[in-house]
Amino acid sequence: MIIALDGPAASGKGTLARRLAAHFGLPHLDTGLLYRATARTLMDDDARLDDVAKAVSAARGLALTDFDEDRLRGREMGEAASVVAAIPEVRAALIDMQRAFARRPQGAVLDGRDIGTVIAPDATVKIFVTASAEARAQRRALELRGRGEIVDYHAILDDIRKRDARDRERSEAPLKPALDAEILDTTDMNVEAALVAALAIVEAALTRQDHAAKSPRAC
Ligand code: DC
């Protein structure tokens, strides 16, 4: 089973992906980390974020296991990741790694922006997790405060709106729900309620798959 979760920044898709992976005993890949790690390499090398050759080389040099999550999850890295993620060559350099992860024999959970549309269009279930920009900014502010960062809610809201626009308007693999994705709006949900809703979506997809496998094929 492949579970694809997409959605804008701080929509809760990462938490849901981790919880679903634990529930079903599946490996999980947070694909945002790939773009964050690519941006971090460029910044560590004092390279520009729009240096295509260096960005592609940084993306190609990534291994799925070498993420320093603490540093990658900071506020400036999300913004930088969104900039390098708009470079088509960077996206192309990261596709095979993500598709190989999705095709693991035991199945997988992946979260990002283009999992249901580009990385795993044949996923068993696709969930597009969303929430209002205000709710997402509140959650991100809480998360960053919890990590000891000094945060300004309005600056975070501004970041989120800018990032949404960049992720939605880029030419390659823009953020959008796949046609067959279920939309899960978590604006008024806590994590537990969102998990219950996501589990119901997955269970319904598994039931549909089961019925399709048992019903006689039309010629
Ligand atoms: O999910 P995140 O906030 O960690 O992602 C950081 C940025 O990376 C996001 O603004 C856009 C980009 N990204 C992407 O373009 N495609 C993905 N599958 C995952 C992330």
C-alpha cells in the first residue's frame, strides 16, 4: 500500500504521515527534507539558491539517511527549500529516489507537494491535507516556539502565504490536489481528530480496492 499525503506548509501532513506510517507499520519519507537538505548544502557552500548546476549536484549527492532534522526544520530553511524546489532540474534529480522509496515491497507513506500527482500517481490512497493560512501559522508558531526559536506570528503568516504562492504557481509539479485525492481540511481539527479522519479515508480506499479485486472484470 502506498499512502500519498500532499498539502501546503504546516497543514499537518507531516504529523499525519508519521502517525499513519506507525499505525500501518510502513516506512515514511518526508520529501520536504530532500528540498530542505538541498537548500542547506547550497547555503553551507555560500552558493546562490538559484545556481542550477550546484543545486542539482547538491540534490544528487543526498542520501535518505543523512538528514540533520533539527537544523533542516528551521524557518529559513523552509523558505529556501521552496526556492530550490521551483527549479525543474532539481525536481528531476530527486524523482528516482522518491519513486524507489514509494515502490518498497512492504509499501510506504510519503508526504510532500507532488506525491499524488507526480511521484506516486498510482498510490493506493491520496490525501490532500489543508487548513486555513491562519491556523497553519498558529501551529507553525507553536512548533517553532517549542524548538526555542523566537517567533512573530505575523511574520510566519506572511512566510506561509508567500510559500503557498510559490509552491502553487511554479511551472513544474505545482502544489495541487490530484484529481482522485480526498481533501482533508484540518482547520478545526486537533491531531487526534485529523488522524481519525485520515484513517477513515485510508480504510475506505482499502475497502474499495478489496471490492474491485473481488468483483468480476468487465470485458
Ligand atoms: O513540507 P516542507 O515544508 O518541509 O517543504 C519545504 C519546501 O519544499 C516546500 O515549500 C516546497 C518544497 N517541496 C516540494 O516542492 N515538493 C515536495 N514533494 C516537498 C517539498
